[in-house]
Amino acid sequence: MNRMPLFITAAGFLVAVFVAAALVYQSQKTGTAQVQARQALLVRAHAPTAGPADARVHIVEFLDPACETCASFYPFVKRMMAASPGRIRVSIRYAPFHDNSVEVVKVLEAARKQGKYWEALEALLATQSRWAPNHSPQLDLVWGQLAGLGLDLERVRQDMHGADIGRIVEQDVADAKALNVTKTPSSS
């Protein structure tokens, strides 16, 4: 009996299985690389973060301070964190889609330099209708909303124009674009 055709068929089958396995492996490897690349775009060291680094849940929110939905969403996230202490981490990234929102983002980052980021964010989101009528931020109206937080407002005005804050905003805008964030709030 001639075993050559059987051998060739078996060898062909093994080669096909090997090729298929290699393709599946490469696909999984590529998928893992894509997930890691997306993760790198989501989580940046410069992002304001609340909650423990080892929390089981990490919410990365792209926020526009002039967005009504963002203002409504923030208390919900805060309640979730309070209900699950130590289990949720929130990082804020910026997607300033509304005209002049970039300036308000810079104010928030300047407030962070004084250790008052979360207080400033909460104050601005709570009073959004006063300083951003019709989703149109008015920087001159922002300052009154920050009074009473213990901020040196003159220093905030100076710091908000720093190159370091400009780089943060540019990075967040670039990451939002790369991740196809088209509206706020957007979270992953």
C-alpha cells in the first residue's frame, strides 16, 4: 500500500493547523496590543484622579465643564463612589467641545496647582448655568463662582496660561480625538 498520499495529506493538514494557530495567536497578540494602546490613551499620569489606585473599577471620564450632562453626571459618580468606598477610581480627562471651554479647563488646572481642583470642579459644575448660559462659557463669570474656595484667583489667572497646563489640554484633546470621543460625558 502506498502511504505517500496519506503522508502528504497529513503533512498538509498539520501545516494548515499550524498556520491557523499562528493566525489566531497573532490576532490575539494584535488585540492585546490594541487594548494596551487604548489603555495608554485613556489613562494619563497628569489626569486628576480620585479613589485608590488599586480600585476594582476605574472610570475615565472625558468632561467638558460647560456640558449640562457632565454637570448632571458628576453627582451620580460621586454618589457611586460614596456607596462603594475604596472600590471605584475616577480620572478626569478633558474634551472641551463648547466654545471657550478650554479657558475654563485651564482655570480648573490652575486651581489644581493650589490643591483645590475638586472643590473648583464641583463649584463650577453646580453653578454652570450662571457662567455658561446656553452652553457658552463666559470666563469673566467663572471667577465669582470660585470665590470662597480659598483660591488665590490672581495666581489662577497667571497659572492658567502656563505651558504645562497648555500641554495637558492638548494631550487630552488629542487623546479624545484618537479614541473617537465625540460627546461628553464620555467614559470608558
